[in-house]
Amino acid sequence: MISGYLDGLEMVLQLGTLLAIAGGTLLGIIMGALPGLTSAMAIALLLPVTFGMPPVMGIGMLLGALCGAGASGSIPAILLNIPGTPSSVATTFDGFPMAQKGEAGRALGLSIVASFFGGVASMVILSLLAPPIAEFALRFGAAEYFSLSIFGLVIIASVAGKSLMKGLIAGLLGFFASTIGTDPITGVGRFTFDQLSLLTGINLLPALIGLFAVSQVLKDAFEYDPSARLKASEHRVDIARPRFLETLKHWRALMAGILSGSIVGPVPGAGGSIASLVAYDQARRFSKSPDKFGTGHAPGIVSVESANNALLGGALIPTLALGIPGEAATAVLLGGLMIQGITPGPMLFDNHDGTVYGIFLAYLVANAFMLLIMCLGIKVFIRVLMVPRKQLLASILVFCFIGVYGVDGDTFNLYLMLGFGVLGYFLNRYNFGTAPVILGLILGPIAESNLRRGLQAFQGDWTPFFTRPISLTFLIIALLLLVITILQNYRARRPA
Amino acid sequence: MKKLLGTLTLAAAVVAAPALAADYPTKKIDMIVPFSAGGGNDTFIRALQPLLEKRLGEDLVIRNIPGGGGAVGMSRAVSSRADGYTLLAASNAMLTLEAMGNVAFTHDDFDFIAKVVEEPYVIAVNSDGKYKDLKSLVSGATSDTPIRIGSSGVGSSAYITARAVADITGANFNLIPYPGGSEAISAAMGNHVDAVVLGGSELRSALKSGRLKGVAMSYAERSDSLPDVPTFQEQGYDLTLTVWRGIAAPKGTPEAVEQKWVEAIKQIVAEGAYDKTARNLGTEVSPLYGEKLDEFIDHSAEVMSAAAGDLAK
């Protein structure tokens, strides 16, 4: 194994490979930071470039894009309250309030360092424990996925909104929206109104951009105040630097992020979107001052961002160990692996030519480049806030349109984005929150299709949902969380 | 310096050549992939992209237009101008959509330029499971408990093939649709289903790692890529189908454009430049052009529509 790592190191420590990784990371950072552009697109763009390259170099470049985009989604989340990717939704909870206090530089500094630690820790876990974790992920059948999504729904309701009831309502709204489109089991169209674009359901990206970006632009436009320009310039650039010690000080939040990312991340299809929420929820529950979460509290940012990059390492586990990608970005990455002639599977880890170790090390190097580029860029990013509000709002809207149209060139999605923008504006105004809607939209199909798939596989018998141990565990935890949250809300309303 | 000169000469040659031929192409060409990035269709064309660009001398812009199991992107392709600057990365999905009656177009609305690669459909079981071959699956399925067969989404070509397998073997299959091939594979690895029916390239790493075992495949004869997997034919079932991928254009595309593409692809095939990549992707280069291609497409469309049966609208 040590000789494997030495061989791998030799493959990584070559000028061409290092440049390729750095280039991939830079592209990933740019695309992750622009709302509407995703890491999957960055990897797909780079894919043809990697053909002529040796495996570690090509895969290293793709991993760089994955890692860069995973970290940079937090930039617009913190600065503008607009998550660049679905997994940075939870970054807005504390990142934006901190930025509003004039400490955007501090929030960015925390998120960069937390992302780095999350990424490195997950790679260590991946290199040591990938095969057993992958085996565990295989035990997830329909019942387990269903219970996991119910657990996710309860977490959404408890973290996202100020009121449990309103959070649940917003989450169910997302659940409802997710039923639009082709029925996952019978193939019948539901609420599609003969609209071709609705056949695959509500596209996640227009909904995300609408609910977060367009609604935020609307809010800012309605509340536009010419004197606010002065306020923007109060942002202190001098505090914008990476925050190593401060991040380590919040080690509980960091651990919560790394563990949730590494444990929930490997579950294909479900992990990515909820790992950061689970991390946020855990960090808050084990915090001595849970009330401060949501007001610009540092551990909130640390937990989410470390989870965000830890889950990438987590998602690589089933991709490398089983050849099963968890979501879009790792699916494209798998294509890259196969083109290179690398067959994912357990024997990849027994391989003695060092390629797999080269891949691990390349991911570590990608994390280092991510840290470096983000640290160099932090003072540039923060200048976004110096742009006068008027011009900023207009350019955000332009990026939203380009990003959403760029996905598939379908104008219908632009209307969808605007519709969700208006919906998001009112949801925020009446304190329902927009995060539960998007998470409902993500978890809805997982819950529905697995409930029905399970019932079909168990021939109409619903008891396996309660008798299978993993499934039962999730349901019990979900119930406990719900009870605890209700009790907490009850106590908060009746101060002693 | 020498290298730079070489590059320049090559570039000049590449730019000059098409001008002599038929002036095509003079600008970048849009290639519609009717699925999201990372799928079989997408990887197929992205791997071919640099080779095609070199021969055609123009950029190929890959546009992923997912939705409706390929319906959205294909509809877009059909309604594009037939000038050779909008083409489609085509596959079985077109014929399945047609068979299901979900779309307004048929395969007659396209000019097929080339079939480039193909792969078989494979039915595979968990290597540690209780079913070891097609025979035990079929006989096991006739008792009260049907055999759970995973496949990709309802109406996908793999799903329709799974139905065709159920029809032809007469076995009691409980077909469970998953959103995509990888979800179905992980269900088979975790013993949540008894078998899966999927394209060979999707199953490639699972088969190669020995987690899953192929028990039958849909070629007429055994293939070098999966030498241990017997065909349906040799096990007594008359089922021959292939997953194919190629290039199509909207109906009425000029003959000269088609020739240009056929030449480019023939050249790539002759040089063997795509062989290794195709093999790595779990497919085989099996080119087909002109009338033979049209016959092949017509035949596949018939088989698909027969298998879709009562699923169709």
C-alpha cells in the first residue's frame, strides 16, 4: 500500500498533472460561484479535454472541478443570499446574516477553511474506509430511502423556518410541486398540461434560482433605498482572510459537518442534498447556544461548509467502490473514469499500479489548490458588495437568465424561474422560508417513488418499512426529532 | 518552432479541405444530446467529439437538452433547420418514445447518418444470490412469488426490453422501475431485486467486478466484450435487440452534408481511433450507413413497438 501511494505520488507530482488539477479547480470555482452553473457542467465541459491525458492527470482535473464548485457555491450564498448549488442552501442560514452585519469577509474566511478541512477529512475516510462504507450504502433499499427522506423532511422543518408549522407547510409545497411530471412507477403524465417541458417534472435549477436569487432580487428592489449604497461600503475588506484558528475553535461544528458529510454523502441520490442540513441540525442541537444559529453564528457556517466538501468525498465512495454515482456531477465523473479505462469496483482498491492512490492524492492536491485560489480570491469576491445595488441586482438577474437558459435552452424554464421567484418573495415575506420548498422538491420524488417501489417489491405489504432495522431507525429518529422540536417550540412560546 | 509550424500546416489543411469539398461545414455545428450530461449518449458523443472536430475542421458544440426521456431534445432536433448545423446524438430511446406513443414525431422524420456503436441488453443477477442462470430465474418465477426485476424508468428501452424478456420467457416478473441504471444496479447488488435488465455498458463495471453475473444477453451471437454471457438465442428464446448509438439529422438534410459526416466517421473507424474508447465504455464499434442503416432502424422500431404492447398510449 505504501509503495502504491509512492507510485501515486509520482503520478501526481508532475508539472502537467498539477497544472491540470489547478485548472480544473479554477474552472470549478468559477462555475460553482455563478448561480445556475453547476459542477456537473464544469466536469462535462472538461471531459473531452481529458481523453489524451494519463488517467491520474485527467481524473485529477475533473476532481479539481468537483472540489472547486463544492466550495465556491458558498460565495454567492454568503454575499447575496443566493446559493450557487442546492447543497449550499444551508450556507445562507448563517452566512448571509453575518455578511449583513458587515462581516462578509469573516464568513468567507470560515467557509473556505471549513470546506478545506471537510474535503481533506473525507478523502482520508475515503482512502481508508471506502469498501465497508460502500457495502453499508448498498443496504439501502426502497424502505430505507423512504424513511431517510421522511427523516430529511423533519430536519427541514426543524432547521429552516422560524415556525415548525410554517416550515412543514413550505416543505409540503415542495413535495406537491415534485408530483408534477411523469409518474415514476407507471409512466403516466401528472399535471403536465401537455407541456413537453413538464414531462420530467419541475427542473430543480430554475426552481432553486427562482426561489433564492429572483426572490432576493425582488425583495431588494422593493426595499431599494439609495442610501444603502453607503452601507455596502461599510463592509470591511481587512477582515477578509482565511480563518484557520477560528474554524478549529468550532471543532464540534466541524466534526458534525465532516461526519454527516461522510456518512450521509455516500447514500446515492439522497445524500448530497441533505448532508449539509443534517450537519447544521446536529451542530445546533449539540451547541451550548442554539439560539444564536440563524443570526450569523460562526459554527453554523463551519458545519454546513465542512459537510459540503466532506460529502463530495463521501459521494466518491460508491462511485469508485461500486461504480454507482450519487448525483449528476459524480455521474459525469464516472463517464470520465470509464473513458480512461478505469473500472470502478472493489478491485480498484486492490489494484497495485497506484492509480487509485494517485486519484486520492490528486483530490488532496485539488483541495489544496481550492484553498489557495479561494484565499487569493477572497478580497476580490467581497468587492461584489461594493458594486452599487442597482447594477448588482440587474447583473444578478442577467446571470440567472443565462444560467437557467444555458442548462437546456428551454424558454419554459425561464418562466418557471420567474414564477418561483414571485412565490419565493411572498414565502419570505410571510416567514415561511424558501429552503423547505427546494428540499421538499428534492426529497419528494425520493419519498414517493421509494414508497411505491417498496410496496411493489413487498407485494403490497407495508410492514417491512417498520421491520427493516435501518428503516426503523430513521423513522424513530425522525419521530424523536419532531417531538423534541415541538416541545422546544412550546417552551419558547411560554417563557418561564 | 517545428512543432508550431506543423500545427499551423495541419490547421491550414484542415481549414482548406472542407472548402474544396462542399463548403460544409463553415461554422460550428450543434450536436443535441437529448439527455443530461453523464449518460450513455452524452459520453458516447463527447468521446467522439475531438475526433470528429479534427476531421470536420469545425467545432462541435454539445447541447444537453434533457427532458421527457429524450422527447424534449429530439423534438427540438426535428424542428431544427435541416442545414446540417443541428444534429442529434441518436439512440434506441427515439424508437422507444415512438413505440410508447408519447411523441409527435417518428423515426421517419429523421435522416439517419450513421450508427457508430452498439451494445447488448443484458439480464444480470447478484453473484451471491440464489438464481444462477436464466433457467433458474424463469422456473423460480412461476411459483407464487414473482421474480423482482429492476430496470431503468418506465418507457426506457431497457424497461421495454425487460417486458420483452418477460413475454418471451412467459415468466412471472415483477418489473420495478428505477430512475436510472445505476440505481437499479445498486438495488441488485444489495439484493433488493433479484435481477436487472440494462444496457451492457451500464452494467460493465458491475459485471467486471464480479458483483453481478450476466445470465443472458440480446445479441444474435456471443460477443467478445462479454464472452461468458450466453445469448437468449442459444438458450432457446428468439430475442435479438441491440442498444445502438449514432448520428441523425432532421429530415431533408443535404446529401453533401451526410456524405461529409459518413466520410469523417468512416475515416475514424478505419483508423481505429475510437476503438479503445468505445471498448472502455463497454460498447463496440459497429458502423452502419445508408440503406442498410435505414433497414436496421425500421426493424428495431418494429421490435420495440411490439414489446411496448399495452404500455403504449
